Amino acid sequence: MSDATAGAAPGHKKASAAKAAEKPGPMVDAEGRPLKESLNRSLRLQKMRALMLIAPLLIFVLLTFIAPIADMLFRSVQNGIVSETLPRTTHRLADWDATTGDLPDEAVYEGLYYDLFIAAERKLHTRLGSRLNYEMTGMSSLFRQSGRSLDDIGDVYFDQFKDLDPNWDEAMPWAELLGDPEWIAEMQAWDEDSGETMPTFELADGISDLLPLTAETYSAFADYVQSEDGDSPLQEEPWVLVHTALYQDLMAKDVSGYNGPQAAMLKAADAAVGGFESVTFKDGMEGVDGDWLDHPTWETIQMYSPEFTNGYFLNAVDMQKTPDGPAMRDDDQRIYGLLFKRTMFMSLMITGSCILLGYPIAWLLSNVRVRTANLLLILVLLPFWTSLLVRTSAWKVMLQQQGVINDVLVWLGLIADDSRLVMINNQFGTIVAMTHILLPFMILPLYSVMQTIPPTYLRAAKSLGATNWTAFWRVYFPQSVPGIGAGSILVFILSIGYYITPEIVGGTTGTFISNRIAYHISSSLNWGLAAALGTILLALVLGLYYAYDKIVGIDNVKLG
Amino acid sequence: MTDMAKQDAFVAFERVQKSYDGETLVVKDLNLSMPKGEFLTMLGPSGSGKTTCLMMLAGFETATHGAIKLDGVSINDISPHKRGIGMVFQNYALFPHMTVAENLSFPLEVRKMGKSDREAKIKRALDMVQMGNFAGRRPTQLSGGQQQRIALARALVFEPELVLMDEPLGALDKQLRETLQFEITRLAHDLGITVVYVTHDQTEALTMSDRVAVFDDGRIQQLAPPDELYEKPQNSFVAQFIGENNALDGTVQEVRGNRCTVRLESGDVIDALPVNVSKPGDKTRVSIRPERVEFNPELGPDAHTLEAEVLEFVYMGDVFRTRLRVAGRDDFVVKTRNRADQVRLRPGEKVKIGWLPEDCRALDAT
């Protein structure tokens, strides 16, 4: 700022202050509208134009980047699968007190039977099995096994109904009993080849009051047959689940007042069910799989009943849910804390070595002639033009026990042939390779900051009596800190989420948390846990960014 | 220069040469000695070697040949931070990450001075440049003029005996420059420090300095006090570089003691003072200051006058500036004081001009 403008500014301020004193209240424009408002109006077009210019990128980023990430992060707490697949069970299980040591009551088993039957028909039970298997091993096979032998319970009633009247094993009488006559007429008129959609199943009036369970299960059946198989419920015999439901309805309700279709068949059954052989659902489920009488099975299902869970996050920090609240896992099962710590430690090491190696180079770059600097800069950027995989593999060749460096050391006699150094598939290898790969991200911001520091500062410091070191440390270095900050943030954030290099050269001790996330995404398919780990990683980075802002100040970061 | 004077010299350049590329000399055989307390300005066009000389004195450039002495001791091999020379840079070079007080404290800290001493000195230095209230500010919060005052205070705070200034006022506007010129000279005299000041602004050089060294082509063309430099330039370059000057080319016709006659290229003959000419036939360029020319002069009976035609008359307030066609050139300028009886010429008028022979210096032909 020159003195002229410095002199002008206070005068200007004084003038406007005087004006404000004349006219209290908000400033107005020539037509008496508030000045702010007319300023906004005049700038609106400009803002709109700016928005239009960035709109394509904004939409692209929103759709392809932000939205999927948000969805992924949401998965870390999402747990709807349990209550969606087992709605009755989870509802009834809510009141169960796991700490008493008693198994849930019959109503829960009843719900489980209904839920599981429908889920098995819809082939959803294995998905739930694998979900719960993350929390308790054996769940996956329990659900798969149960899906197969669940018919055993219903068959008890099915056989007895069929023995009573073979019509109970026919499709049409069931449809007439439960379906709306109009719907049956439409259904019969419907031509499969016409291309029109099938008329959606509708229950007969009053039937869901009379036979609530039967109506509900038959609806589920009809819906499934229509939507999944594309068949007509008029031609399909219902599931044995419906027979079970009918048995329960007839035992509980009085159907003597019913006079709709198939009333005779229903009333005959009503008269007979009293003498039917029956089985409790609890016993039935025990017959399906003994694990259903295991207390921990129910604990797990109850713990993961809510639609949202902190289970993934607890898992991601080596904890688990117990009936008594969250608790640490056993020492030998803890893995993520170690991985997070290792990731942080190694990222810091990589950032540190990048500073140590990059600072002198950046200094050199900014202090040689432009032509030489450009040549050196090309050498710095050269790795960018080489495939990441090639560079990482090259390090594998260099560092392995029969590799170039070991060979040279043996040849020089510095190490014995039988005690070659282990430099790959461990932390050392990962740090070396990643330092090399991320070095340009340190050098470039450093260089761009150092370029703006005029050499006169060093001269001035020396003329004031500072030695070379003092001049550097007290005058040059503080001014290059923004470059170090920018480079460190870049390198640290890049390395904390790095995947390929640790995967290739990391072995078992040099892998990062990102490798574990990738494993859960692509191998174990535990996306919820992967999302939780990713969320923690993101929070960690944001936290560090915040801390950096508080300590150094983000204004001090210069990226170019 | 006598041996005595050389021994007394506080700053001395002895046969100093400097080359950057090993092919051309930027500084050619520089000899210069300054007594203590002198304010010496190195003046010259850019590329004349003046800044290089300053940098060699500060220690940021090494002399290719010759010795630079400070207080009789050669400082060629002493690194800059041990020379104890204060320096003010053109772009101020205030450390942006330090406050004003920290900037001033820096030279004292590296000298391991105690805290209370430092504070006292900083306060005194800031008061000296009337910036006492700005100790806590950052350089970026100051205007250019304020920054330069701080830079000055920083160069003086550790009480160096020699202060170098490299075009310190170059980036400031005219009014501020004049104020600071005055302040710098006042401070230099009050503190009794020796100052080497580099500038390409001749007004600055003339108003501030005890002596001015005019640089051109790697050499000192003339080293003299301002009045001598202006009134008695030793060669055509200095005459042309310092102040406004009328130059006429011609050949020496006759030399008689401290008078000579010169025949101009137009055939006119004029009287002059022989400075760089010795015998008839020498090519010369004569130099006459615009304010020493008289219209219709009443000189001696044998004095020569020239015919001139008025081309332009400019009213400049305190003076009139008249441009004339003289001896075939139309860039001849005459300045006359604005007096009540002063004649105001109109373009197209014919007039006779003349001057005292001692005001017309016959210099080297370039």
C-alpha cells in the first residue's frame, strides 16, 4: 500500500461516517429502497452466472462423488435388515430381558416362524444370516439350515387339514375363501399373453377380522406369487405357513357366523381343529435347529433389532455390544486400534521423510537459474508420468532379499550373504516406497512458497549480523512454513488413505487401515464395518485438519 | 590522493574489479576512499556498476580483484554478518513474520544483547524515525513510507558506523521521498554515521550527499561535491547526466590560457573554458547550463555571440523555459528567472545569445 492510498482511506471513512451521522438507520439508494437490497439485486445476475458456470461440475460431483460417499457413510449405522426381515420377531423381542437368562417366550418363536418362513420363501434369510454372522459366528449357517427345514412345523397342520378335506391342498378353494370375489373374476378374465399386468390380490371384505393371521399370511403368499414368480394365486397351492395360520385362527376365533365362499369347508375345519395334533413353535424351532434355544442367538438378534446400530462403529474400535453395554473385545481379537495407530504412525513417518528429503530440493529449485530449475522440476515430476504400479513394483525389485540393494551390500561385503536385510513386506518397505511416491506432493507446494521468498530477506538478516544458520532458521524457515504445512497436509492425507502401495509392499506389518477397509468391501462384504472404518478415518483426517487450523492456521497454507 | 588521505579513509576501494561471467567487467578499476562521517552517493544509470559496488562492500558479492578496506582493514574475506554494516534495501526487506519490534530486536538478539538493553534501543530507534507507536504492528500493516522508516530504524538500531542504502526511496511517491530524503540526511548527520547511498535519481543525490560518485560503464566518472558536480562537470557524460545541459559539438580553434575558441559544426565560433581539450584541432563537446545563457548579452568587445530563433516559450512559474534553434540544433534551452523586467520571447523571434566563457566548458567529444 502506498502512502497516498493510506492517506486517502481515513478521509473516505470520515466522509461516510459523516453521512451516516446525518441519516440514522439503514442506508437507502436513490429510490429509497434499502441499499443492501438493491446491491443484492444488482449482484444477483452475476451470482447466477457464476453458479451456471460451475453447475455441470457441481452436479457431476454431487451425483458421482458426494452422494455415493454419503450413502456409504450412512451404511455404517444402517441396520434395517434385521427388523425388515424379522418384523414380528424383533417387535415381540423388544420386551425380552436378556439378562435374566431365560429364553424368549412362545410368542417370539411364533413370530420367528412366520418371519423366517416368509423370508425363506423370498430367499432373504441367508442375507440376514450373513449380516448377523458378522456379530456372531454360526448365524449364517443357522439361518441357511432353518430355511431348509422350516416346513416341518407347517407340515404338521397341513397334513391334518389335507386329511380332513383334500380341498385344503387346492389353490382355488383358498383363493375363494380369502380373495375378493371381484378380484377372482378379474383374475379369471385376465389373459396372460395380453401383456397387461396381473390384477393385484385383494382380500375379501371382513376376512381379515375373521381370520387375521390367515389373511395376513395368504396376502404375503399371493403377493409373492404374483410379483416374484409371476404366477396366478388361483393356480398355486398356498404355503404350509397359511395352514399353520389357519389352525391358529380357528383355535382362537369363532367362525360360526361366517357364510361367505367355502363356509362349509371352513366350518368343518373349525369343528375338527380342536382335535388336531399340535406342536409349540418353540419345540418346532428346536426341531429345525437346536441353536434357536441358545441364549446368545437371541441376545444377538435383540441387540441388532433396532433400525440403526452403533455395532459397526464399536467393532471398528475393537469393541462389541453385550447385554451389559459396549465392552472391549478380548486382546487377541483387537485389530483396528492397532491398524489405526500404525496408519497414523506410518503416515507421520512418511510426511516427515518427505519434509526432510523435499525441503533441500525445493530450496535448490527456487535458488538456481530458471532453466536449471525447470530441468530439475521435470525430474521431480517424472515419477508422476510413470504408473504407480510400476514404481511400486520397482521398489519390490530394489528392496527384496535377492534384490539390487541387498546384492550390492553383499558384494561390498557390508553384510553376509546369509543375513540379507529384510526391507520389503514390512513397515520399512512401505515407508520407503510411499515416501518416494508422495515426494512430489511435498516438493511442489514447498517450491511454490519458496519462490515467493525474495533472497533479500536472507541478505538483510546477514547484514544485521545473523550467521547463515540463524538467517535461515529465524528468517527463511518461518516464511517457508506455509509450504511445509501445505505439503504435509497433502502428503499426510494422501498417505493415511493409501491403498495400493501398502497392499503390494506392506506384507503383514506394513498394511494400512485402508487395506482392511478394502478387504471388508470386496472380500468379507461387511460393508457396514468398512463404512464405519471409513467414517472414523474421515473424522480423523478432519480432526487433524481442524487441529492444524487451530495450531498453525489454515490461512498459512499455500498450495501455489 | 595522498598517502595520508588513504590512511585516514574509513571506507576504501583499491583497484577493485568485478566480473560475473569471466568475460566482461561490471566494475573496472574502482578506486574510492571515504572519510568517517561522510554521506556519499553512488549515482548512475542502471547497469553502471553502482549496486555491484555496494554489494561488494556489504559482502554479498566478492571482488574479482582488488581490496575493499573498512577502517584500514581489508574485509574481502570477512563474511557479511561479521562486517557490522547496516543496510537498507530497496524493497525494505522487513521480515514479514515478525512485528516491527521483533524486526528491530533481531540484530540485537543475534548480538546476544540483554532484554532490557534491547527494549531501550528499540524504543530509541523507533522514536528516532517517529514510529514509536508502531512497535506491535506487522510490516504488512504499514504503508510504504512507514515500512521504509522501520527499515531505516532496523539498520541503525545496532549502531553501525557504516550504513549502506540501496535505492531506499525508489518505490515511494515524490512527496514522501522528499520528506524521507531530509530525514535520512538529518539522521546521518546527527548520528555521525558514514553512509553509502545508491540511487539513480540525481536530485536525490544532489540534495542529500556530501559527495557524489557518478558511475558509468563500470567506472567512477566524477567524484565531487554536488555543486562542483553540477557546475564543473569533468566530462560530457557527467554534464549530460546531471541536470539540464546544452551540448554543442565542435573543434577547438585556439587555446589561450584558460580560454579557448571553438568552431561549431555550423561554422559559428564560441568562447569556452578548456577542460578536456589541450590544443587546436581537438574534437570537443561544449556544455552550457540553460540558466547561464543570456539573451542579447552585454559582454566584452571580443566576445562571440550566436544567432538564435525562438521555437517555444514555456511558462513554469518561477522560471521561463525558452527553446531555441541554435547552430543548426533545435534543442537548445535557456532558463530565465521570472522577474518583472524579464523579456518574454515569442516563437519565431530572432535573438542573440551569449555567455561568460567560464560557463561554457569544452569537454571531451563522445
